[in-house]
Amino acid sequence: MPQQTNQTLQGLVSLIKRHCLENDTGTLFLITEKSATIKLVIDEGDIIALSYQSIRGSDALLPISQLRSCKTRFYKGVKLLPTTQKLPSTDVILDELEGITYNQDTTQFLPLQQNTVDAAKGVGHALQSVLAIVIEETTEFMGPFASVLCKKYMGELSDPPTQDQIHTVLSHLAKDIRDEEKSMQLERNIMLRLK
């Protein structure tokens, strides 16, 4: 029987990376503090399937961001989920998990709740407020991996960011969305919230 270990989020990210780097095949079970189960299937070092309760695919990454600690168990050679899920590459998933770890460690915990965004907005348009709004709006168009791109593009902005800097970030995001209508809608949504 595989050994069960307790992990913090940072330790969990390291564990997943190790299984990927070692080209392992199997299913990693995570048992949360509230006894919910998360399954992550790895095939020869690639993450091929995710689930959290009834949520499957990349949306299952969001519950991982809410973990403070969990129990893990890796079943080598066992793939317990259907492998027909559309997921980003393993590198992108690992980047997202590292981004979540970074945010938790700096108390910029994602995903941000609506009341957090509204409260931050009330103090003016400080960088954290703008970042929260941009991530929230971009997630609607790009899914949970939007936070990685937003942090990448907004990492060097002044505090508070200038309007030109915000437009530059929106230009980068528009290229990633690759749909002119959706890009324009995203820009409208963000600019309305920043007024």
C-alpha cells in the first residue's frame, strides 16, 4: 500500500513536480482538511487528468489553491480517471500551481473572492486592486490559467499603475485570447470596473 504523507501546498507542488520529472505514471490522491478528494493522474510525467469531487479538468485546479495542507497518496501505475480531458500542458499546470503557491505565501491568495475585489477597489486603484480586477475578469475568458498570465504581464507595473501600463497589459492579454470580440469585451469590462 502506498505511503500517505501530509503536505503543505508548497510541499504538494514539489511532490507533483518530482513525479513529473521522474516520468512517473499513476494517480496522486489528495485528501483535503474537509475530507474532499482531489485526484491528479500522471502518465509518463505528464499530467493528463484532474478531478475535485465532481469537477473535472483544469477547473479542478482552483480547489488546490484553497488548500493549506492535505494528505497525499500516490498509486504508482494506476490511472483512475478518464484521460480524455482537455488540459493545458504539464508545464503550464505546474506554472499555475507555483503561482498559486507564491500568492498564498504573500497573502495575495487566489482565487480572489468578490468582496476582496470590491474592498480593494475602494482604496483607489492600487496595483493589488487592479491585479485582482484584471485576474477576475480575465478568468471569465481564459479560465483559471488567466492568473499566471496576468501576474506575468503585471509583474513590473508601478503602484498605482498608469493607464498606459494597463492598456499594455490588455494588449498582451488580447493576443493570448485570440478573439477580437472577446478581447474588446474584456477591455470594456476591466475599464468599467476601474472607473
